[in-house]
Amino acid sequence: MTITPGWPVAIAIVLLILLTLGAYAVGRLPKAGATLVASARALVQLSLAALVITGVVTSLAWSLVVLAFMFTVAVVTTVRRIEAPAAWPWATLAILAGLLPVAAIVLLTRTIPPTGIALIPVMGILMGNTMNGHTLACRRAFAALREEHDQYDARLALGFVRSDAIRAIVHRHLPEALIPGLDQIRTAGVVTLPGAFIGVLLGGGSPAQAAAAQVLVLMGIMAAQTVTAVVAEELICRCLLLPPDLKVALEP
């Protein structure tokens, strides 16, 4: 089974966009135009990605360059979403802390070969999900620090050091950032058939090979997101990974 670019695909895409816009209109949701921008970006970016990947997958060096570019975009995206652009070095550290051990495990165990055609899709999936985990962890932590600032001041008054006062607030919210990833794992094969599974099947692999690939990716996502969230929490508690307003508000 393959999906070949052509009029059927174009018509289906247009109808899906119209369905989305209709739902926005019925639900009176704001920024409906953002869906058109996102759709156009996806079309252009995926078309370019297809051309670039086709040209570089045979070269490991160029594949690593592509992965570095993808990682850079992931960092830029997450620091924009958490409204902390100046904290990009710390966001980079948190995401790398999750990705590098996972990459080392899958490469050293020879689960995937060190080739562009294997590294780009697997690391791309891991990168995107780790970015999302980092964004969720930081946004939830920052919201809690803003909403519970009085509790932070109270702990300082009781003699807590600043990092412990912050940790007391953000730590209980950290698991919430991991819920989407855990739900994805819990429902894999029952509610959803994730991308790696479908990709292997469409590529001619057996169901067993598809299941093995998907389990590997899901376990990698879980590990990378968890490590990234833990490291991000530590950086937040040290007042390194913070947006400007919280850097000022959390001054002792």
C-alpha cells in the first residue's frame, strides 16, 4: 500500500482543511487562520524535507547535518512556546540530556544502523516528542509558579532556600507533562497504530517488524521525555530555565 501524490490526495487535503475550518466556525474558536498557515507550512516543509532527505540519506555526514538543523528548529520552537528565548542554552541542555542517552542505547545495541535512512526518521520522531515534553513541562511549571507565588514567598519566609521553594511548587506538576506520552504508550496497538508501525508496514515490513520498531520508538520517547522533564525541573529550580517575568518575580 502506498499513497501517491495526485488529485485524490489534493482533494482529500482540501476537504480536511475545510472540515477543520468548519469546526472552528461552529465552535467559535479564535485564530482559525492559524490552521491555514500551519497547513501551508506543513505542505512546503514536508515537500522540501522529502527532496532534502532523498538527497542526503546516502551520506551519514549530511544526515547528521540535517539532524542538527532539525534539533535547532526544535529548540527555537520550544523556547518560543515557553516564552523564554534567552534560556535557549538551558533548553538545549535539557533536550540533549533526554536525546543523547536514547541515541547511544539504540546505536550501541545495534538496534538501528548508523545510516541516514535509519537515523533521520527515528531521531526525528524522538526529537519532536522530546520537544513537546519539554514544552509541556516548562509551561505547566511556569503557570504554577505564577499562580502560587504567595506560597513561594511563604516558603522563603519560613527559611526555605530559593531552589527548594521553587521545587515545592513545580515538582507536583511535573508528572502532568508526561501524561500524553504515557497515554500514547498505554493505547498503542489498541486505540492507535503509531507512525513507526504504519511506516514499516507500508515499507513492506512484516507486522512483527513493525511492532518491534514501534515499541523501540515508544520506549525511546518515554525515556527521553522523562529525562528531559527531570533536567528541566532542576534547571527551573536553579532559576536558569525561566522566562523574563519569573526571573524577576523569583528574586529572593
